[in-house]
Amino acid sequence: MSVKRVAITTGGGDCPGLNAVIRAVVTVGKERFGWEILGVEDALSGLIDLDYRGPRGNRWLELEDVRGLLSRGGTILGTSNRSDPFRFVDGARETDVSDRVMENFAKLGLDAMVSIGGDGSMAIAQKLIAKGMKIVGVPKTIDNDLGATDQTFGFDTAIGIATEALDRIRDTADSHDRVMLVEVMGRNAGWIALHAGIAGGADAILIPEIPYRAEAVADMIVARRASGKNYSIIVVAEGAKPQGGDVSQLEARLGEMPRLMGAAHRVAAALEDHVGSAMRVTVLGHIQRGGSPSTFDRVLATRYGVLAAQLVHEEQFGKMAALRNGAIVAVDIAEAVARPHLVDPSSQIMNQARALGISFGE
Amino acid sequence: MSVKRVAITTGGGDCPGLNAVIRAVVTVGKERFGWEILGVEDALSGLIDLDYRGPRGNRWLELEDVRGLLSRGGTILGTSNRSDPFRFVDGARETDVSDRVMENFAKLGLDAMVSIGGDGSMAIAQKLIAKGMKIVGVPKTIDNDLGATDQTFGFDTAIGIATEALDRIRDTADSHDRVMLVEVMGRNAGWIALHAGIAGGADAILIPEIPYRAEAVADMIVARRASGKNYSIIVVAEGAKPQGGDVSQLEARLGEMPRLMGAAHRVAAALEDHVGSAMRVTVLGHIQRGGSPSTFDRVLATRYGVLAAQLVHEEQFGKMAALRNGAIVAVDIAEAVARPHLVDPSSQIMNQARALGISFGE
Amino acid sequence: MSVKRVAITTGGGDCPGLNAVIRAVVTVGKERFGWEILGVEDALSGLIDLDYRGPRGNRWLELEDVRGLLSRGGTILGTSNRSDPFRFVDGARETDVSDRVMENFAKLGLDAMVSIGGDGSMAIAQKLIAKGMKIVGVPKTIDNDLGATDQTFGFDTAIGIATEALDRIRDTADSHDRVMLVEVMGRNAGWIALHAGIAGGADAILIPEIPYRAEAVADMIVARRASGKNYSIIVVAEGAKPQGGDVSQLEARLGEMPRLMGAAHRVAAALEDHVGSAMRVTVLGHIQRGGSPSTFDRVLATRYGVLAAQLVHEEQFGKMAALRNGAIVAVDIAEAVARPHLVDPSSQIMNQARALGISFGE
Amino acid sequence: MSVKRVAITTGGGDCPGLNAVIRAVVTVGKERFGWEILGVEDALSGLIDLDYRGPRGNRWLELEDVRGLLSRGGTILGTSNRSDPFRFVDGARETDVSDRVMENFAKLGLDAMVSIGGDGSMAIAQKLIAKGMKIVGVPKTIDNDLGATDQTFGFDTAIGIATEALDRIRDTADSHDRVMLVEVMGRNAGWIALHAGIAGGADAILIPEIPYRAEAVADMIVARRASGKNYSIIVVAEGAKPQGGDVSQLEARLGEMPRLMGAAHRVAAALEDHVGSAMRVTVLGHIQRGGSPSTFDRVLATRYGVLAAQLVHEEQFGKMAALRNGAIVAVDIAEAVARPHLVDPSSQIMNQARALGISFGE
């Protein structure tokens, strides 16, 4: 039996390049393999409930639907964080609706699915595979923290946006002799902070992998001033945390801070006593997730999509596309979920950053 | 007596185009008029204290110093918010050091000064003029709220940055079916919010000139959903305020909020009860002040600089460069300070925005 | 009788902001006035022949069709330079098919049309109005050379692209000590060259309004070298022409040059004898016509669209939207066609450019 | 004897990231190793003749000189294509002035040199090393065609600029139903054309590694039209050449074409008979070489600079920094020069492009 009908879905947080993957899968799937391709709405919502009607609706995708998608941010399929069929929130309680998903999949006559998503989506895909669904995965996260691939699409676009913001902020920091803190994405991994920080000429970079000492950052600021450098730029990953010693002191202040306060505001509060001058905090937030993908991300997303279509055609299910030394290869989805890809504090790039005088708050 | 030695200074918040003005004044001043030109450091700091040594120091500017400046953000002279000589903060108290500024000005053999700044800087210039200093002003504010000129440089760059951010955020808002609030600059005037909001396809724009009702914004969101529009974008000027009726209700929440919470967070808090879905707040902050100026701002800043140099040469002091119907004209500095330039709620552009369905929270 | 069915068409060269006008007309037309709106394909092609089938086809536009259009370059309606119904090229000869256009217009039950285009489209609109068609015009040209309006949309985007290119080219010109010629659009008017040239720090700007002497440009290059300025940037409008005296000398060379050679290549050839060093020519070409419109152009195009819809609603036909001192007003289409908007060589902005040392090859 | 005085030089064509390398070498060299660092002017010109005075002049670089360089295009040292000391053009004839370079190097008390350049510069470095000079190399080319490294800095920036241009051109191609040819850099290698072409949604990509048949390209255009796709985008590397069979036919036309005509114009001429419609040619040219480097290029250039400084400190001369599987390693300069890095027509990425329907004119 050969594959005839294929579903495609995008899950998790938004990421530049999602549409480029969709375009590649649809182009190759229809022109090479003659498939019918169903775009499932809002992650798995459109399979959990066939009557689910978000703004788009499940729909059969034609070549016309993917025209011009390569350069567009977002995902034409929509996405959702509330569509885990194994823990579906229906009213007040969680239920397992995975059997219903399997039935709906069969009811629609689908042979296979391409699931584009992050570690959460891949974990769900693993469980659906265990129930018999035929799935090929495509990894996605702007954080670049997936273990099985050298790089994820979206990351290059995100560091480009963050670097451009740092360029702008540097102009003002310099004119005003200020300490500027810029919070970038990265809950578990400091990749965005590290690359944007090096490219943006940061003086300190605080990442989740290295709990920081506020005193070390303050010392850097003071030392710069002593040598006539009037301003400092500090890049803070959203997952950056203070070392144990700092916490008790911070706790008092944190009491006053609502949940909307992030890592960079915490650093600013901790520095306030040490550094007498005006600090400014900028939280880049969602502008890192949208917009037209970079050239690198478009090429990577496109190549992932082509391989995913080929894997489905060859019925190599349970596999995920991955980048390894410049080649796109198929790895087990299980492997991707197994271990995250974090910054190694003693790696070459970290030592090169230190050689340039960048502080990691150590 | 003809002018031979001219000081130039930049005051107030950072603004793209400051360097372009400096370049034009120095180019015309040196090549046409053969002046010596002193760059005063950090607004008036370098005149308040001749021994003042920030990272740059007062310096005599040569043509070489302004090479390549046209496209650079920030100001090579530095700026400061703590250099009002009439209310100079020395230790714990404010003193009037304006006589010292006059003496230092004479001591340096300066004949005149070009003062580039916002309403604060122009007010100080007025008082120095009253003491006998010969000053020509150049208006500057990204907020576009100066009365005597049709537009200020920096504004076009700021709305470009804000629009680009809105484009990115729209991608994600659409993919995630979310309500997104984006806070832009504009403490007294809603110009940035209005123009970026129209250009970025905002569904609501909240400006200081029109106190908003949170219910009206919530109604818009609900009505959009009812007609299948899954997401909404709300642009909030930092000076936006709720109508009287909303305040008491908000007060309770505001108690929990520290000073770092801005206008958009307030709107989000007020909408939370009305709108059941996930909202996200982005505060663009200082990235609106930096970076390479737009073409319009470079041309405007350059033309201001050329006219300022000519006004000094013609000894037309107490004047400020202004844009009027496409021409650069000289107006009295006093006029510029007199009345701010605010959005008229019943103007044509406002009614056109309403015709497109944009809500102003009225 | 009130207007119920409205056609909309885009004619002439591509221009950033066309889609923004379409979006505004459709939004206001449908939501405020309840119209049915026909998008006519490829300028007037879809009315010349109802069976005309380009890639899009005439189609009734819904709100869904204009979603996300604000930021998109190009025109969803397509455009064409071969759809003048008064001189329609059918096979080898030109025929007048304007009666057929009138019949088809009636056959489709159309009450009125919004015609978005340049002077060519407006001239055609005038003739159709004379035959009884009810038309409202919206002016469009990146060249900014229409007489009846202060500025056209597309121009601000075009000068932004040209300025960015000049910034890049300056880096390389400086590193390599080179003379760089950059050709920008502007067949009859030098607006793009003038504004991009000032913003991009050009040393010479050659525009159609001032026939240039190559010797004057060469003198500028030599004078710059003598004062230690190693490179020169020359911006050339595509319509720039040499003064009479230069022509005979150039004729010889021009014999060798095919039609693909443009104005900047001619300048380079003329300079070759005078300037011993390596020159490089860059022709920006069509990249000036595409891409996402700037904030200014989006706002202007949107406001034009809103007024055009209102003019149709109020049955003020034969009018065209125009920008006058910041307000959008209705002017007679006839006026727009009457006189072009050219650079005045003795205007303030030109003298300011000369004060900065910019040569116009005079 | 430890290294105390180090020269740094940039050679060959301009490339985004050169300044970032200079900044990293100077920062690490001065702050870590306490060197004096001489910036040599215009490639080796400043060593060939100590009295050489270009616009900059040889100069001892301080930390202040490299402030803000990370984001700036070009090279503050200048570059030149006429400074090969082994074939120095003095008046009408070539002479070998390499002994003089060695003497001047000694006269200045220099211990070592960091040479940043392409294959030409590396070949010269090899010969100077043979004469006893102590050199560490840093590879540079926007074409990405150096054998010893996975990627060169400048390439990522160049493909970003080319992709953005393709996005703009696509808007217009689509609106006008046109065939657009875009010429990008790449004399020997098709890397820029391949990556920008995939990212920009090209329908055909013509590269030096695959001599093209114009008929194959024409067939693609015709097939697209037959399936309702109204426009085609063709990316042409400047080194693209027709297959043998095409040449004789082209020769006739080429007679009419001057040297300024490039590869894309040749393709257009060859397609003219096959494709009846309007074609437009855009030659991106030098805008690909300038401007602020991308995040990737800044990080890569910075890491190269750090390693180069360390190699000099460790006296590992004759080595060049290279990127291998994400790590920066030292390779023999000789290896870098040995073999170019070309596109393999049967590689994975090429087959993936073919799977998407992209024609290579085969």
C-alpha cells in the first residue's frame, strides 16, 4: 500500500520557517507523489474534534495555497498550546482523547502525518506512534535547544532580530552613558543570548546554564567605567538565574514583583545597589518569533520539508529530519526528545567570548 | 563682528538624526564659513564645568570627525538629562549655575551655539538667550509633539521600527489566535501609536489624547471573534490613560504593580476579566530611539542643520529651524516651547482610522 | 440610485502600497457601504475581454481576500502596460475597444470604478469618464512626479531602498578608494535621486532637470582626492542627460552601447578619460519597485483608499485623491494629468544640497 | 622571544565582517597579550612603500579605534587589488618588491602579521612565509569558495541581501506576469546563487558548475505558464556559462555586447527567441559586498579573529583559521589555497532543489 493522503500539522510556539516547511512538503507531496494533503488546524485541535472550527478550519491544501509562503512568518495552519490529546483540557478537567484522534485520523482516510513542532509536539508524536499512527517529525524551536539536530530553523532569524535590537540600543546606551539590560528568549538554553550577545557586542551575557553572581556583573560595569567606557550592554536570557548566594537577598525584592517581571528586571533589581546609574530594561519578547525567516532558516526549513516528504513516501515513520554537519538526515524522534541541547560553559565559543572580555557573571 | 567660533550641543533623549544635524552644521560651518566648532559634551555638562570629563570630552570638531555620521544613530556629543544649568543637581541640592555657563562660554571665545534638543532643551535655550547667549535651535523629538514644526526628525524612524515590530507580532498573533498589546513611545502625544497602528493594521489604538474605556476595547475583541477574526492587535501609547470610570476598578490591581509596569500592562490587566484568552504584552522601549535614521529623517535633519548654520552666519539668533509645508523655515524658539502638538481626536486622519474599523477605546 | 457594485483596478508599473489601497477600499466599501467589489484583472484587461484569463481572473473581493495585504508589495489584481482600451494592441494593429469596455462594465452591473494608477492610467480614466463611466482615481508612482499631489505612495519606500543600497556601496567605495555610480529610477523627475542622494551622502547627483557636464563631475572627484577624500559616490537618475556640448563626444562611444546601457553607464563612459581610477556602476532597477511598503506609504495609501471609497459613496466622480499639506483632498483627475511635478533647480532643498558641497554636474 | 608587535592587513574584495575580525584581533591582542598593533594600509601597500599615503595611512591601532566596528561593513584598513609585492605594477611594468616588504617589516620592528584575505591574499602570504615572514591567515570571501573551511564570513550577509532583493523582485514579477533574471556574485562557485535562489523561491538557478542549456530554462518558463504560473524568477551566478551547443548561436549576439554585459544579460539574450514575453534583468553587483554583517558573519569573523590572535601568541605561523563542524580550527594556509570549494551537482542540497522543481538549466 502506498501513501495517498497525508496530514500536516504545526504545534507549539510560533517560529519563522514553519510556512516554508509546509510549502516544501506540499510542493513535493503533490508534484512528485500526487498526494492529497490535509492541513490540520491549530496543532491537533482539528483532529481532536472534526467539528473544531477555528478561524481557518481543516482544509485540503493545493499548490495555490502555498504560493508565496517561503518568505512569510507564522503558520497558515495555526498552532495551539492546548491540543495535547493525552491531556486534553475540556472544561475543568484533563481527559485522554487520543483514541478519538486515532478514529478521526482513520475516518479522514489519512495514511500518514508530518508533525512540525518542538519537544512537546515530538513527545506527543511519540505517543501517537505507539498507538499506531504513522508520523514523520520536523523539529522546530527558535531556542535551538533540541538535541538531535545541529540547528533548528527559526534560531537564525531570532538572533538576527535580537542583534538588530542590540545595535539600536547600543547607540542610545553610548549617547546616554547608560547600563542597558536586554532580555532575549531562551528558557532552558542560552543560545540566543550567546550568539546575539557576541554579535551585538554585549559586555555581559547571562544564560540559564551559568547561574550568575550580580556582583561579578557589577564589577564588570565598574571596571569599564574606570577605563573610560561609559556604557554597558547586558544580554539576559529569560531563563537566567542568580547563584544560590544571591537569592536570599533578592527574595525580599521579588516579593514586590508580579509574575510579569522577568529575568532582566531581576538582574536590574540586583544591580541597583552596586551600580549607581540609570539602568534601562528592554524585553524583546514576541518580536523574536515573527517576521520573514532569514535565508538560512528558509533553506533549512525547505530542506527539512523535502526530506520529510521523502521519508513519508519511503514509509520511514517514527523518524525526524535533522541537520548534521551540513546534511539533512533522518533520526529517531525518540532521540530528539531524549536530551536537550544546552550551552556547554567550557566550550570553545564560550572561551572565545571570555577572551574578548565578555562576562558571564561567573 | 562676524561669527568665528560656534558651539554645538545635543540635549534630551536619544533620537535618530542627531548625528546628521551635527554633520550638516560642521560641514557647512567649516567649508562655507570657516568656523571653529566646539562639540560640547553631554548636553551642557561640558559648559557647566570645563573640567567635566565624560567618555568623550569637549572637542574641536573637524570634517574628519563627521565623516560617515549621516547613517549613524545616537549622538557623538553625548547627551544628558542632568545638565539644566538653572537647576543643576550638585550633591543633594539644586543650584543655578547659569552664570558659570555664561563665563565658560566667554572663556572659550565662543560667539554662538547651535542647540539641538526637545522642549526641555529649548526652554533652557530661551533662558540662556535672556542672559545674552546667542543661540539657534534645532528641534528634536521622536514623539513629534513640538508645536512649531510640521514634523520632527526621529519620528519617521521610530514609526518604522514600531511598524516592523507590529508586522512580526501579527504573524504570531494570527498563528496563536491571540490578543497582543504593544506599547510604543508617546508620553503626551499619540502620534507614534497612531501612525504605526494604522500602518501595522492595529485593531485598537490607545493614545493619551483620548482616555480609553477598557469595555470598548473588549467589545471590539469580542465582535472580531464573532465574525471569525481570531486575533487582535492593540497599540498602546505609553501615556494612554483609562477614562475616569475605569480608574477605581483598576486602582485595586495597580496596588500590586510596581513602577516598571507601563500603560500596556495596565490595559492588559483591565481587559483580563472581559477577555478570556491569553494576552501578550510587548514593550518596544528603547529600540525605538536608536539605529540608523530613515531617509526622511536624514534629509530633514540635514536640512535643519544647513539652515541652522545659515541662521548663525546671518546672526539670526533666538530662532529655531522648523518644517512648514515642505520648506525649512526659521521660527522663534519661544513659539516652539509655547504649545505642544497633539493628536486632534476629530481630525481627518482619526476619522479615516475609524472608518477602517479601528477602535480608540471611546 | 446609490452605488452598489464597484470595480477596482491597478494600472502601470508596480509600486509599494497598491495592495494597501485595495485593502482600504474593500474594507470601507464592504463594511461601511455594503458594496459588492469586483477586482479587475491586469489593469483593464479584465474589462476589455470578459473571457480574459490571466493567472488570477476577475473576482469578487471579500474581506478575507484583503487580510494581511497592508504590508505586502505588488498588487493582487495584477497590472499591465498593454491594456489601454483606446489603443489596444490586437495582433499587429491598434484598435479602439473602449465601447466594448463600456458594454462589459454595464453587463457586469457595475456602478462605478476606483482606478489606481499613474499619469497613463489617469489619462485613460479621463477618456472613459468622457464616455460616461463613473470613476474615482488614486494616484500612484514611485517617481513622485504627479502634479496634483504633494507626494505619491511608493516614493518613500523607493528612496528607502535606494538609501540602504547607497549605505552598502559607501562601505565598499571607502575600503577600495573607488568612484561608484548608482543608477536609480526617475525618467522625467529627479526626486528619487535627490532624496536618496542627500540621505546616502552622495557627492554628486545627476537628475533629468539639470543636464550635466561630465567635466564638472570629474572636477569634483579630483578636488575630493586633493583634499584626502579617497572615494566618491555619484547618484544618477535614469533620465539624467548630458549637456549639449558633451553629446557629440559621447555619440562615438554610444555607438558601441546597446539599448541595455543606461544613464549611469553613460556617465561612467564620459568620466573615464577624466578620472584615471576604477569606477563601478550599480543599476538598482526593479528592487526599487517591490517589497513591503514603508510606514509613510502604508498610511498614505490607506488614507487614499478611504477617501476614494467615500468619494464613490458620495458620487463625486472624476475626482482623484491627493495629499495637500498633510490632508487628503479630492482634486480633478484632469488636474493631475495636466502638469508633472519636477525638481526645481533653484528650490530651497537644491540650494541646501549645494551648500553641503553636492555637485549637480552644473 | 615572544611576540610584541603585530601587523594586520586586509586584502582582496570588500566583505562584510572584515572590521569584526580586526576588532577581535586588536581586542585580544592588546587586552590579553599587550601587543602593539600596526594597521597596514590598503592591503600590503603600506609595507611596499613606507611613504605610501592613502587616505588613512599606516597607524598603530588602539582599543578606541575598534570601538563600534563589529556592526560596520567595509574595512578601516582599506584594501587594494594592486598590492601583490611579487608582481607589483610600477608604471608600465611588473617588478618583485618582496625584499623591500621584508625590509620594511623588519624596519618597523614587526614580529608577525595577521593577513585577512581570499585565495589571492593567502597565495601571497604563502610566498612571504617562504621568505621568512611570520603570518597567520584569516579566510575571507563572500563567494564561500575556499576549500579549507566549511564557510567563510561575508557569505551569509551576501545571501541575505540577495534573498531580500529576490523577495522584492518577486512582488513585481507576479504583478506584471514577467520573467525576471537576477545576477548575483559567484565567478567560480554557485553558492550564493544556490542559497539565495532556494530561499528566494527561484524557478531556475544557473551556476558556474553546471553549464546551462537555454532551451531547458525556456521549457521551464513555458511549462509554468501552461500550469497557470504567470511569472518566473531566474537567478544567475556571474560565472554561469552556456553549454557548448549554445555558444555558437550566442556568439553572434555577443559580438554586439560590450564587456559590461554580464551572465544574466547573456541568458536573457539567449531566451529572447524562446520566450515571447518581457524579461527584466537586475544585476545586484556591489550591494552584496557592503553593509552591516549578519549575526552569523559577526560571530564567525569574531571567532576567527580570536583564534588568529591566539595562534600568533602561540607562534603557530603558516596557519589559517577555519570553520569545521562548528569549531574554529587551525589549518595550513597551503591547504586553503590548494583546492576551491565548489557546488557538487549531485549533492543532497542540489537534489532537494530539483525535487522542488527548480531547474538548473540541465
